[in-house]
Amino acid sequence: MTEASNEEVTWRLHEGVYELSLGQAPCNEIGESMLRSLEQFVDEVNPEKGRALIIHSTLDRGFCAGADLRGLYAGIVSTPDVAEREARVGDFIDRIHAVMNKLDMMPLTTIGALHGVCFGGGFELALTCDVLIADRSTRFCFPELRLGIIPGFGGIPRLKRELGNAVVRDFLMTGRSMNAKKAQAVGLVSQVVGQGRALDV
């Protein structure tokens, strides 16, 4: 068994299965720290050694609450020089797209074991997986609309790839959340299981 970690994100390879565990409080928000961890993970994965990847959260609150907007504002957006700010925002977006694309194109069967909050950038991360297993507490949402922005980590084309236009528009134009049962009914989730059982399944 091979194990590695980077701050609150850990991964291991056991009997041909990579397990990526997200454990960055409060709810795995994707900022500089989480992005660095994900970059390190995708760089270290060896598809010749593994046949599958399971991504899950070790936190009670859920899978991932999305982008760390406060952290990004403090670290990037508040930079007084406009050109530097734009360059740093562009660099972050390019890096997160590169990570999401690598996960999406990885030659392994990728499985998201989800619970609780799966919002914004967390929803976009889940959409890179081939199979989603959600416990009954899982809720999916793109709340960006309420903030005057759109999902920026590649989630829109991935959602459109998986679901029909009516569901995609509902997610993007209303900002409403969808529970696990309805997500299974529309074809987003493969299985809905009992609370706390997604990783076991």
C-alpha cells in the first residue's frame, strides 16, 4: 500500500484502487491550499498501478462546498495592482481547469462517494467522476447565480454532457439545490444509499 498526504488531503493506493480523501475544514473549499494538494495528487497518480479512483470527504458537513471565495479574495482579488490581480486570477483558473481536466480524462474508473454539501466547485469536481454514489443527505447546487457569477471550473459543459438541457438550465438559472433522490431520477447519480454508506458501497 502506498500513501501520501498534503496538508488535509490524503491519498493511498491499495490493491489497485486509489483513494483520495478530502479533509480540509470547514468543508473542503477549493482555494490555493486545496488546489496545490489536487495538483500534487494528479501528478503522482500512475494509471499503470491502479484501475480505479475513489474521491470522498472525511468531513461531516459534506463533500465540498465549492470555491474558497474568502481566501481567494484575500489572497488574489484584493491585490491593488489591476494587471497583477488579473494575471493571478487567470493563473488560478488555468490551474484548476488543468486539474479538473486531468481528473476527467484519467484512464481509471473514477468514483465519487458523496454526502452532504456538493455545491459550486465541489459539484464541478464531482462531475469529473465516471460514477457518482450519493448518500441520502447529498445535495447538489450551483449557488454562483446568487453571487452574480457563473460556475468557472468547467462544470457547465460536464453537466451538459451528463444531463438534458432542462435540468442544466434549472441548475444554472435558479441556483436551487437538488437532493440525491431527484439527482438519481434525472440520471446524475448512479446509486443513492443510506446516510454515511457511500464510501462503503
